[in-house]
Amino acid sequence: MIHELKEIIHQAIINQQKGLKNVLASVVYLEGSSYRKPGVRMLIAEDYSSVGAVSGGCVEKEIIQRSKSVFVDGKPKVITYDGRYRLGCEGILYILIEPFFITKQFLNVFTDANQKRESLKIESFFEKKDEFFGNFGSIITFENQQQFTFSKDYKVDENASTFSQILQPDFRLIIIGGEHDAVKLCKIAANLGWQVDVITSAKDSKQLSDFPGSNSVIGDSPETIKFSDIEKNTAIVIMNHSYVQDLKYVAKLSEYQPKYIGILGAPKRRERLFNELFEFVPDISDDFLDNIYTPAGLHIGAQTPEEIAVSIVAEILSVIRKKEPFSLRKINGKIHTS
């Protein structure tokens, strides 16, 4: 959810430049079940515009109304929202509403941490009460141990209840290929907040503008490409439409052991690919082969490039979340167990 925090910070800076105050609403505790879990946030500006969401859209209007006192006196508070009577959910949300101000120093540290793909920790201090004012607030800690509060006036009260959250860097998708279907996959992955890096052919290098939502676009080849930090929090999809190029890239990736490699192509190519991989990399491991998914995507009847992209993204999510795909209507209890 780091991409949600990025959006909030971006909008907060815009609001500050307009002379508008900001408050941050964070779900810090949940009794029962709800559409979204603790750790989700929304930003509210002094003109009552907002970004982000803490539910499916039904809680936000009330939060905006109840945030008005924080703009008036700057005092943070905790509110509750009982979804059992209004949402059909079986839970009570505890929401911390606090002043939110972005300093230049914080922005520099935050930007640097994101560029380095570092994780960060947010701790929010609160009490489990409704419409309750107190010494509440949040503190963010970076890997270099620098800490910032969201409000310059907040002093941490360690006697309060604490919600702690580790935000990992954006999930990263590396797309190897530069054709029309790669563009569709890029757009869908970017909409999820993933960091998308595209590798096209060195002979036909594309531009950043050719892949809306991408973080980078480079032209390279399997003989010269160098990957970094792809062993976790990263998926790779190879869609060159060239068996030879696909084979060379997979052989190169065997040096790195990524957790997901999806390859576009017909099922009949799979056995040939694995057999020839052994010729390129005789000591290739079974663990590496288990992380190759070809043809890439879940079997949902996808036909168009957009549908195929959806099936690939769904498969990546199922792999990284360690879930076997099936229809949710087969579940009788809770969808999420943690």
C-alpha cells in the first residue's frame, strides 16, 4: 500500500501550496470484519476534497464531516464507524484523524527511500474510544532510522494503544517485450500501483511515452542485461514473441532465482523450453523451474490482449500471496484470515 501513501503525500503537497490545511484519517483498529483492514488511509483537505479511501466508499463522507473539528482546533481525535448497522459488514472501525503536514526534509527522505526501494514503518498512537480527543498521532521510521511525525506538534505517548505497520516498496513488474500486448499489461499493472520496468529489444528500443504508467523503458539484450534485486517483491513476464529470445532471457534469469517468471506462448513450447534450458544451464535447479509459469496467466478464457493481461496479473497475485485461485462463493467464513 505504499503507492496509496505516495498519492496522499503528493496531494498533501499540492494542498499546502494552495494554502490548505490537511488531515489524515487512518484505520488503526478493527473489531470484526470490514471491506478494508487497519492501515488504510485517506487525506482530507481544508476544502473537504479528499484522496484515498478507508472502505468501499460508504464511510468516507462521514469521516469528512467528523474531521471538521480537527481543522478548527488542530486537536487529533479517534472516531468509530459501526458497519454492522450501515454497511452489512460485521465490524467496527476505529479511525484516527490527525493534522498532516509535509516538510521538505521529510519529502527528501521519503523520496530517497522509495528510489532505493526501502521499506518503512508507521506507528499510530490512539485510544479505542469514539469521538475522543487526546495526545494521538503517528510517527514514521525509515531504514536509516530517521523519524518524522505527521504533525509538528505531536509528542509520542507510549502509554497509548499502538497500531504498527511495515510498508514494503512497490511491487515490481519487469516486462520483457515491446509489442502491443506488453503495453496493455503495463497499463493494468500500473493501475495496481506496481512499479513497471520495461525491457525492449536493443534494435527496436521504445520510449517511456510508449508505455503509459511505466517507471522505465530501456532497450537491451539477454547477452548484456544486468538485473538487480529481483529475488523478492518482483515478477517478470517475458513476451518477446520470439522463442530464441525467450530462451536466452530465461537462461540469464537462472543466475538470479526470481520468484515468478511468466512466459507468453503456446503450451507445446513448455517442454521444448525446459529441455533446451538444460543445454544452456546444465545445473539449473528444480526450484528455478518451479517458478516458471508458461503459458503465463490463469485459465479464465482470456482472448484479447487486455483480458490476457488481467489473467497474468491475477496469476502473479495468486503466486506472491500464496493462494490457489477459486471462486469466493465457495467460502463460508472470512475471506481474509489475518
